[in-house]
Amino acid sequence: MKPINMINKFATAVLALTVMAGCTKLEEKLGSTLTNTEVSNALGSAGVGLLLSAAYADLGGPLTSQDQVFSLMENTSDESLVPTRGGDWDDNGVWRVLHNHTWNADHGQITSVFNSLNKINFDATNVLAFNPTPAQAAEARFIRALSLYYLLDLYGQFPFRNPGENLLLAPEVKSGAAGAAFIISELNAILPALPAGNGSNLANPDAARVLLMKCYLQRGTWANRAAPTFDAADLDQVITLGNAIISSGKYSYSSNYFDNFKTGNDNSKEAIFRYDNTQGVGANNSGIGARWNMTLHYNSWTPNNPNAGWNGFSTIGDFYASFNTTAAPTAYGPADTLLDNRIGGRFYPSVTDVSGLRPGFLVNQQYNEAGQPIKDRKGAPLAYDKTIAANMIETGTNLEVTGIRVIKYPPDYAQYGGGPAGNDLMIFRYPDVVLMVAEAQARKGNTATALTMVNALRTARGA
């Protein structure tokens, strides 16, 4: 069952149960409660399906929002940072301390992400308490395993409860190698029960294989972050699981990289697991518009100026240069059209003709849909500059344009004014599988095999 429309269906189910209860003579006793068996009988298989849909819906916000998992994983790396621009994007320095690795336990995002991931953990576990079918149980355990993966990766530990445990008691805490072993055992246990017919919007066997690959690759790091090791048996598991996906013939590289992230990308040939967003439907929409709003300038789209973006997230010049961007950009993008097409600067239908935007890295002067140069709010050219202040506090006259911007998800302009966008969030894709197999081969010393796989992907991307 899709997570979409879960709220409406859940409300209908609750109303139906309430009506039935209103027509029944109840023998109420002081302090009486419903047992799990009574609740299971009342819910039935359809009710359990609603609980499962709620667990799916929990994935949307934490994995999409600019201040959740994305922020902790990207802003702490060399790929992303959020400079303070005058009075914008300061928030008491929360963005800067992430990039500087100077946060503490009081950081709001760190607390919020921990709570959000544990809501997934709790709601998925809750499904297991109400007599789900084997397939429902397998899907719930996959969702839980995904949340535990992020918790272990980000926090080094996770709380765990069995279904129906007393919530007044402290949970068991699993960490390091024990935490990794538990997630791996869960995924191996549920693989045979996951419905092979499930699409990429639902837990499916290949999604479980991808998550297993990630766990096997990370196991040594989780066990000893200061001096990680990579066991040959774990690397062999990565290769075996990955080759099973590759040889299935179900996936292939998309001819245009950005097609994997556009509106209506549910048919992507690279999608293994995704969060389903339906254009114009607000129920359980993950708010994917944050992925372009967080980086685009306030004047990025004429009809919405000066509220066309939030003008925050940027990347650093060195990361841009890692794509071999040595040629001087033209007015619209890379001079060398043979460069990796993820760099962008190329016309994209229903985006460039609507707004002038060319997905990928946004560098130098930007243009609108009529080909006219865009200006910032001070009337200066909207020309993104790779140079960012060392302390990430911008105070100069060019503070609105510092930092290269990145557009991975082409905006859904039909819903740009704040409506529910139709771009599905890609969680696992086929190229990730190929690169993990290549990494495992390289760590085993099979560099030629690894290089062949990586070069095949580069060729597919026009690199």
C-alpha cells in the first residue's frame, strides 16, 4: 500500500471503529484497557496496513528536509555549507558549526534528527505488535532497519525495543559492531519475505540488498571509527549482493542524469527505493521543494520574485573543480559540452524554458526564461561566485551571490508557489550499487575491475 493518502484512510478507519463502538453496549470498568489482541482484532489486516503506511510516511520529512538527515550528512562534509548572509541563515550559527565540526550535544538539528529517526523506529516496531502478515512484517522491519542504519551511522548507537515492551522502562541500546550485526541479521531474515512484486516506492528485495551492502561496507567503520578495517568476507558479501542486482537486468543508467530527479520520476530506470510524492497531493508529501528552495536565490524565477528561493545552501569551489571543470564557463555553463553532464549548464525541458534555470552547478551569471540577466535584490548581477568567506559569514556587497549553487532536483514549477511537488525522493539508486561493488573490488585489490565499473558509469554520464 502506498503511503499516499494514509491520513485520510486512517481517519476513515478510526471513524468507522468509533461508529461501531457507538452501536455496541460497552461494559466499562474503571481503569480498563485494551489488550494487544483486542486491538489487533479491531484493526484487522486493513488496519495494520494503515499502521504500515504511517511508518512509510515517517520517512519523508527526515530524509527530505534541509535541516534533517541531509544537513547532518552533507553540511558536515566538503560538499555543502550554508554561509551566513547578513541577517539570513545565521540561526545562532547552527549551520556554520556543522561545517566546522564544532557542534555540541545541544545542537537543535542533532536532537531533532535523532527524534525523527526514532519515530520511524517506533512506528515500524509498532506494526509488529498487531499481528501483521509475513509481508507486512518484512516491510515494517525493513523500514525499521533503515532508520537504525541512519541512527548507527550518525550517532554510533540506537535504542531498541521489542514490540509491546513497557515504554516506561529504558530501552536496550545497541552500538558499534553489535548494532551492525543486528541490522544485518534483520535484513537477511526478511529478504525471503519481502514481496518481489513491490515497486520501488515500497520495501522490496533489492532495496534490502542495497541496505545490506551499505551495512557490510560500514561494519568495520562502526566497530572502530578511529581505525576502520574492511573484512574480506564483508567485501565478498557486497560484491555478491551487488552482482545479483546488476545481473537482474531490471536497472540501467538513465540517458539524462537529471531525469532521475524530475517531476514524475517514479519510472526512473535507476530507482531501487524512493519516497513517493504525488504532484498536487499534500497528504504525506515529503516537501521535496526544499531541495531547490534551500539553494536558489530570491530572484530565481520571475513570477515568484523576490520569494523564488531561500538563498542558502552552497558548495565549495574545490568540490566543483573535482569534476575537472578547468574550462572557463560560457554565459550559460561549461564551455566543454563533453564534460560530465551532472555539471549542468545545459537546457532542460520544462525548466529552462520556464525559468532559465539549467540544473546542476549554478556558476557565474544567471539568466531568466527570456535569456535576460537576472539581478540580485540590490540590483547587482546575479552571478554566483565560488569564493566564500573563510568564517562563512558574508558581509560584503556581494553577500547574496557567494557560493556555487547546486540543483539536483529540477523544480516542479507547476507547484512552485508552495504546492506539493511531484518529484519523488530518491533513496537508493542503481549507480550506488555499482559504486559499492567497485569500492569492494578496489578494497580487495581488484583495481582493474573497479576501474572498469567506474569508467562505465562515467561514460554513461558523459564524463
